[in-house]
Amino acid sequence: MTIQTKLPEFKTDEMVINLGPQHPATHGVLRLILTLDGEVVKHTEPVLGHLHRAQEWQGQNRTWFQYQALIDRVDYLSGMFTSWALSRAAEVIDGTEVPRRAEFLRVLCAELNRISSHLLWLGTYLIDLGALYGFPFYPFIEREKILTFFEEISGQRMMYNYIRIGGVQRDPKAEWFKKVEEFTKDFPKRVDEWEAIVTENPIFLNRTKGIGVLTKEVAQAYGVTGPTLRASGIDFDLRRFKPYSVYPELKFDVPVYNKDGDTWDRYMARIQEMRQSIEIIKQVLDMIPEGEIMSKKQNAGLRIKAGEGFAAVESPRGILGCYITSNGSDKPYRFRWRNPSFSNLSVLPPLLEERPISDIMAIFGSLDIILPDVDR
Amino acid sequence: MEQFELLTNWAQVNVEAFVLYALAIIAIPCAFCVLFDRAIIRSGFFLIGVFGAVCGLFLILQAQFLALAQLMIYTVGITLVVVIALMLTNPRLEKEGVAVEGRERFSGLVIATVFFLTIYCALRSESWPLSSLRMNPENVKQIGAALITTYALPFEFASVLLLAALMGAILLAKAEPKNDVSKIAGEN
Amino acid sequence: MFNLIGSAINGVKHALGGLYQVKRGLETVAMHTWREPTTEAYPDKAPELPPHFRGRLALTVNPETGENLCISCRQCERVCPDKCIEITANKSTETNKLELIDFKIDHGLCMFCGLCTEVCPTYCIINTNDFEMADYTRSSLIYDLKKLTLTQEESAYYFAAKEMPLPKPKPAKPAAPAAGAAAAKPAAEAKPTATVSPKPAPESAKAPETTADKPAKEVEKKESPSTDTPSVN
Amino acid sequence: MKIDGTVVRGDHFSGNIAEIRKFAVMSLSWLTVIFVAVWGVCWALGIFIPMCLANSSFDFAAILSEVCKALTPIAAVLVFIPINAMFMVLMERRALALFTRRNGPNRVGPDGALQTAADAVKLLLKEDITPTGADALMFTLAPIIFFAPSIFGALPLLAAVTNNHKLFQIVDLPTGIFYVLAASSVPVVGIVMGGWASNNKYSLMGGLRSAAQAISYEIPLVLSLVTICLLAGTLDVVSIAYQQSGGLLNWNILGGGALIGLNKAIAALVSSSGAPFAEVMNAYYPYGWLSFVGAAVLCMCTVILFGVYLIGACAEINRIPFDLPEAESELVSGYNTEYSGIKFAIFFLAEFTNLFIVSTIAVVMFLGSGDCPLPTWLNPLSYPAVYEPLAKALSPVLSVLINDLHLINPPTFWAALWVIFKTYSLIFFAILVRGTLPRFRIDQLMDFGWKRLIPITLVIFVLVAFARGVINFHV
């Protein structure tokens, strides 16, 4: 029993405020209905669906060949992973053996894409924290290089449509590998610079340390995955836990923090992941064999055997799963996507409770959500 | 100020009187607005206008220090008042408007009349000696010296009073541990 | 007392550490002054695009003879997820082959996925490196055969850049019946050379062999029932 | 986690010389334009017209020339503020571009030099929208109340930065710094007013934040300046500027005059004339080692005070990292969310003017105003052997300009050049900070102000009051 003390009642008005869908910092069209007491958030309600494009339904109404081109739009910052999940699911049904060179190319592109996705997150996260004018440009400069690599092999900077069912679309030239190698040599220095600016900055530490603590239990209860989960101290990475492709042959660490799981940990998890991805890319560049890159013909009449299959990949945001039922025709019968952003977003309301309004963006940004991935 | 006097002589008008009337034209309507405006925040802002005009009066009287102190303290102080008014009241008060009961109206009228009469008598009393001394340009120094010699005791009393007020404010505003409050609320 | 002094020293240490970190950040940012800007002077200087860039769609001609390579097989029209390609072709009564009358692409609908270029058996429809298509009306984004057809030099450039095998020079006798609709002469010349025989194709876009190329011989306006509404992106 | 203590330096210095050169040329040409315009207006109004009037015979010529002279400072400030704001915005954009490896604005005019002029024209031509439900009167008054004090605040500084030029003495108030501080405390009213009158929740929050922030940071800001006034023994900015003349060692940032004795003693040693070294030292530091300790403490204190002033000033004018009232990622644009067109332009103008004014105050109060940083005994120009032949060589040209037309006033000229250099260096530093640091959170900001800065300044105030006793100041 607590002793009841007479407190003067200073009841201030609560304010309901709409954060978004048009707001500079909601990373797309998310709407948060906030109930504020002064500057403290009492209640949060994310409103989804502003970007719903019926991606699953569209998949069922398009041929396999057509849908491959569309699926990059689900998570437009990491299109390689959506293509990869789709391809792997289809290959599971079909029993296709993917050529070794294609597998290596997939890993290479995916890890590059992971870096580019984290780079965009890094830049926008610092914007969320108010470093609006200087720092965010640096990650974007590096990201631009990666996008140029993708442009060269796939033809576009974001909608790659590069990883196909049964392989990859195009075999890069030798110079391309050289450029990537140069990039891998240069990139860790850039990360050092960013860390010199950001990581130990007292204001940044104040804004992130101990803010938005996501405990293991809450994270597991909400099905959080990806770096967000690993920052909470749970060692769960599909590349390790359920290895696919050629990941078992590669040496890399999965950065796990056995600590509180605040926003700073999530930041560090992503920074470390970028460094690990560079290590993976270096190994891939050494190990990549010569050979075929495609085991299934790509044309309008692409068909997958009847059956059903599920495959998941570790995308920059978490586990990206794809469940397909095929009836043997040129169109899939049923699609179902498991998107990491959706479950990562669900954890936002408990994290925001009783936090000041400035922390909304610090916490929300650290979850690294992308809205088309939430709504599909 | 020589130029000012030169100009005064040339134009053969009392510029001081002119400025005084100009300031009055700002101050008095603002004061009325403070009283009669329904939105408490707007009256707060009008109060700043009143004090700004009063600061101008001090400047005419060559009391720079007082004028600036007035500006600095009251503008900031009133900003605080406005903020507190914003936090404790409904900012859109003018839309509601509460009717005042008859009895309250009567007592209010009595108090206002007595108050007005007191101030009026005080102002009308003829004991306002005019000093023929010119203002010393170093009046800041004089104020400072007076505060720690002749008027040291009142000055210290004032500061103690302010300190007490400050501590009281801190005590009032000090947040109680959140979980206790929620527990009490939960039990009730 | 000692506690107080200790915490004061700690505070000073903390403050100095923080100041040092801030200084480090400021220095790193200031050092970037000496690096070259990465900005591209875009309108003044065209960007260097890779050969496989998926830009505006266009129709190539035979770089040597200048004849349009389209055989009106309609594979691109069928595969397009957005339904932005519309081919008008006529079955010639004399040769019993398809003659191309018009080829329309609505670039306002196109999402530049490049699927049409992958299925094209004759490397006729390609993605060019042009991306400056901004225009004032939607209707002006619909490109017709004349607007789509590249010149011989451009075709030669893209055939070389994209490493596509050159079409075999066909010394076919030009029995060109007057094509009424289009003023484009390559279209007229293209008709008799309806080369169904697939060229040797590299990696991805191999010759169509599934059901897809069989209905190509039927003359249907458009409307392939297999796909649905265009995607709204 | 791998963070070594080393500073990561740029590793390819292949050269950005072209861009840096463009930046320098742009800055120099803009500065020339600004100060030639201001100087021209001052000269015309304060010197040329009275000169003409002096020869005329109509009866109120004298009075008219006095009026012209009296209006000169106001005209100077009014001409200066808009042009300077244009330049500062351009400088900020180009400097940030340099830091972030971009080109910056480079379309309008030569190398983009007219970009902000075009922006200003655009802003003035934009539609002026008053949102529904807004309090129209307050909504209109807010930008004016925000902007007007910056004009008044700039006036007393004019005499201090021009080496007490007699045209600007009219506003040479004995309470100069107090006047400036009083003027700088008013804009917050404008922000709260604008925030409330906009009828927008984000604006309201921005206004409230601004009130809390400005009131909290006013205290360390004023305390740091008051401590300097304590050291100087006056509130008059002109005297404070004068006291610091004679090189870096005399500046307030280094002990607030505690090193003047050292400076004089070294000068005596160098010139080997006048009083000997030890005697001068004894005159200034009468208590031996106690005095030296006092001087060291004062040096440390004033350096910290300078830092506190910069932080407080940044918070007062809502610069990053204290730009909470207009925190983009949280409050859209804070108190000026609903503003557009000319009202927004006024907010914008006032923000940059305030930045300039706080930089000028820092220069006047801490960095020796228009003083050359080289101590007199190190400065070749202070020796007659160097100075006189130079003066003789230039005299035919200069005498016309100086004595006949009064176009140039040498003491003012050099002082003004130094002030310009120092002020814009501080502004450049503010831009660098803007390019690096993220934003505070509001409660951390309050903590930092109340729990760190105010105690520090209070402790320093007491320390300075005691340390001052063991040194002879300004003998």
C-alpha cells in the first residue's frame, strides 16, 4: 500500500494530434493519432492503409513473369530481397537447382542492397534527429555508388527485377566486379568517418541512449525481426539460423547486443551489419565461380509446377517471407507475403507510451520501417 | 539628446508631450483590451503592449535603466503568464463564455468601485513634487550604489521573498513519481 | 564532501569528453570541404548511363538496311504488365504474313520493367538511354510508330552497346504494298521480312518456345484475357 | 564496437579548390556590395548632405543636417539587414554544400550569386495566406514583433564596431549591452504570439517550446555577459571595445583584461624603453603568485564564458542544435508552419539578422571588436619605421579621400574590416555546427540550461569577482 498523498491537481488539457499522413518525418504516408499531455505521448494509434496496393492480389492476377517485375515495389529500398524471396519460394515448389554463380551473384547483390538500405536509413535517421543539413548527405553519396552498380547490371536504380526464378538476369562484366571491389575497400573508411561524427556525439547519445527500450519479451511477443530484434539481444538471423543460398560457406558475424535494446543499440546494430556485409561481399568476390547464371528460361510463359512453398530471406528490415500456392499454370494461385515492417511497426505504440514528442521520431526512425512494406 | 532639443526648439512644439500622447494612445486601448478581451491569451499579449508603452514613458523621463528592466522583465514575465494561461485554460476560451451570476456581479462592482476610488484619490492628491534636478547620465551607477547602501535591507527582503516564491514554485511543479500516482489512481 | 569533489571531477571529465567528441565531428565535417563535389551537373552534362539502362522504349531498325525489325508477333503486348503497348497489324492477303500498321506505346503508363524487350525475338523493341520524356499532356506521352522508330545510326549504336546480335541482312525483294496508315517507310518495308526464325539469342531472352508465340499469328486487336487491370503503383 | 580516439581525416585531398575559390569570390563580392551600400548610405546621409547644407544659407539648414545625422544609424541598419540576410542565406547554403560535397546554388547569376535575391523576390510575390480560425491581428503582429527588436538591438553596437565613429555616437548609450539584451528578449513574444495565433497545434507547441527555451537560456547568456561587464567595469559597449584594443592578449576571451599587464610588460621588454619588465609586472600583478593564479583562473573562466555565451546565443536564436521551436521532424515547421509569403520572409530575415547580431555581440564583448589580433609589439604596422613611409607613399591619394571628402575614416575602416572578418568567421562556425550536430530534446535542453549552464556561470561569476581583486585592471 502506498501512502496516499494529497497532490494539487494540475490537470492540463490533453491534445489529440495527427502526425501524418502528410508530415516531413513519417517516412511515407503513415498516420499516427497521438494523444498528448503537454509534450508527452499518452496513446498512439498507427493508421495503416494509405499506401495499400493489393500486392498479393496483384500477384494472383499476373503471370509469374510479370509479377517478378512488380514485386520490387513492395520494399523499394531493398528490391533484391523481395525478388529473392519470391524466387526462392518458386524454386522450392519447382525444385529448381540454381546455378552456383547465380547464388553468389544473388548474395553479392543482396548484401550490397542491404548496405544501400541501411545507408538510406542512416541518413534519414539523422534527419529525424535534427541533423538535417550536413551529415545525411554522406551516406547518400555512398548509396549512390551502390545504386550505380545496380543500374549497370539490372538497368534501374531501385526497381531491379534482377533476381529471377531460377537464377539472375544478367552476368556482370569483369570491370563491374572490380568496381565493387574498390567500393568494398573504400567503404569501411567512410563508416569510420560517420561514426566519428555521430556515434559518440553527446547530443546523439542523449537522444538515443535509453530511449525506446525494446525488451526481449516485447520484441518476441510482437514478432519483431531483423536488426531491431538483434539489438534487443536475441541472436536470430535467418542467414545463420536457417541458412540458405551460399551463406553457410561465408564467414560473418551477426552483431547481437545483449543489452537493453534502445535506439542507440539499433543504430549500432545497423552500422555493424554494414561492416559485416562488406566482409561478405569481399569473400563473395574471392569465391565467385564461373558458370551458368540461369537454370530456368525467362519468358512470358514461365510456369511453376503445382504445389505450395514458403521461403524467407533476411532482409535489411527483418524476415521477409513469401508463401505461394501454385496450380501449375502461368499464374500463381495464391500469394501471401510476410513483411518485416508490419510487425516492426506494431511495436511502436508500447514504445512510445509516456515518451515526449521529440522521441517519437527517434524511436520510430530507429525501427526502420518502410511504408509500402507495411501496407503492401 | 542635443539634437532632440534643437529640433524641439526649432519646431516650437513640446515633443515630449507629443510622444507622451502617442504612448497614451497605445497604452490605454491596450489596457482596455486586457480587461475586456475574452481570450485570456490575447489579453496577455495586450498587456505586453501596455508595458511596452510604459517602458516608452520611462525612456522619455530619461530613466533608461528602469525602461530596459521593465522591457526585459515584463516581456519575459508575460510570456510566461501567457504560456501558463495556455496550459491551464482552454486556449479557445472566447467560443464558450460563462455567464456571471447576479450576486457575483454585484460584489465585483463594489470591489471595482472601491479600488478605482482609491487609485483615483491617490493620483489626484496634490503631493507630487516636481524635482528640478536634471537626470544624471550615470543613473545606473547611482541605482546600483543605492541598492546596496541605503536600500540594502529592502533589496535583501525582496530577494528573500523571490527566493521563497521560487522554491514554492519548484515544490508545486515538482513531478511526483509517476508510478505512485498511477497506483493511487488505479486503487481508486 | 569527497563525493561531491569526485562527482565534480567526473562531470568535468564528462564535459571534456563530450566536447572532444563534438570537436571530432566538426573536424570531420569540415574536412569534407577539401573533397570534390559528387554532384552531377545534369542538364549541362548528360549522365553516363550503362548500356542496359531501362529508359524510353523504342523500335530498332536494321542498322544496315534500315528496315523495321518488328514482326508483329505481339509478345511484348501480351507480356506488358501495364498494357501500355498497342500493336495494330494486318494479315496481308498476298503473303499471308502480318504487316505492321501502327505501334503505340503509352509512356505515361509504362513502368519501365523491360519485360517487353526481354521477350522480343528480333531485338526490335529496346530500352534506350533516353529518360527525358517530360511533357505537358498525357496524350503526348503516347508514342506512335514514327516517334518510336530509331534511325539507322541509333540502332547501330544500341546493337553494339547492348551486345545484341545483328539481324541477318535479308536481301528480300521489296514487294512493299502501300501501307496506308503510317507514313513511316520502315514499317512498310518490314512486312515481307516477317522472320519468324529466331536469331541466336544470348543468356536471358531466348527464343520463345512455349505457348506464348503460337497465338501470335492470330490477328487480334489487343485484349489478352490472361491479365487484368494495369497496376497502380 | 570500434571507435578509436583518432580523428578521421579526409583521405583524398585531390582538391576542391575550384569550389572553395567560388565560395571565396562569392563571399568577397557580396561583402563588398553589402558594405559599400551601407557605407554609401551613411556617407550620403551623415556626411555629404550635411556638408552641402553647411554651405547653404536657408535658416533651418543646421537643423536639417542634424536630423540627417541622427537618422544615419537607422538608415544604415535598415539598408544592412535585408542585403546581409540574403548574403548569409547564400553563404550558409554554399558552405553547407562544401561540407556535404555538393555544388550548392549555382543557377541564378554568376555561380548562383543571385540565388537568394531571386528567392527573396519570390517570397515577396507569394500569396499571403491567413489560415481559417487564426487570430488575424496577432497573426500579422507576430512577425513584426519578432523582427523589430533586431533593428533596435543592432543600433548600440554600431558605435562599438566602428571604433566609436561620431556618426553613430547618437545611440551610444551608457547602458549599451543592457539595451541590446533587452531588445533580444522581445522576439520570443513574437514566436509565442505567432504560434498561438496560427490556430495550429504544431505551431502552438513550437511557440511554447520557444518560450521555455528562450527564458531558460536568457539566464546563462546574460550572466556570461554580465561577468564580462564586471571585469570591464562598465555596461557601455564602446568602452568595452576600447579596453580590448592592443592585441589578442587584451581581449576579453583571454582573461577579460587580466593579461594586459603581461602584454604591456612584453612590450616594454621588446621596445627596451620606458619602464622595465619587472616593474610593469609588479604594477599589474601586485600579489606575486596569487595574482598569477588569479590571472590563470580568469583566463579559464572567460574561455568557458565564451563557450557558454555561444551556446546560450545559439539557443536564444533557435539555431541548430537548439532549433526545437521549428523542429522539422517533429513539429513540421514549428511556430512558422502556417506562415507564407512576406510574413514568412520577415521571420526568415529576422532569424538571420539575429544570428548576425549575436555574432557581433560576441565579437564586441569577447573578441576585441575591431582590434587586430597581433599584439602591438608584434605588429609591424605599429612601428613608426614601417608605418610612416607607407603613410607617406599613400598620402597623395588618401588625403583627398580622408580629409577633403571624408570618404574614409582610417580608424573606423580598419576596425570595421576586422569586425566583419571576425563576425563572419563566427557565422561560418555556426554553419559548421549546423552541418554536424543533431537536435536536443526539449527536456534535455532544459536540463542542460538549468542544471549545467546556469550553475557554471554562477560559479564563474563568483570566481571572477574574487580573482578580479588580485589583479590591477586597466591601470
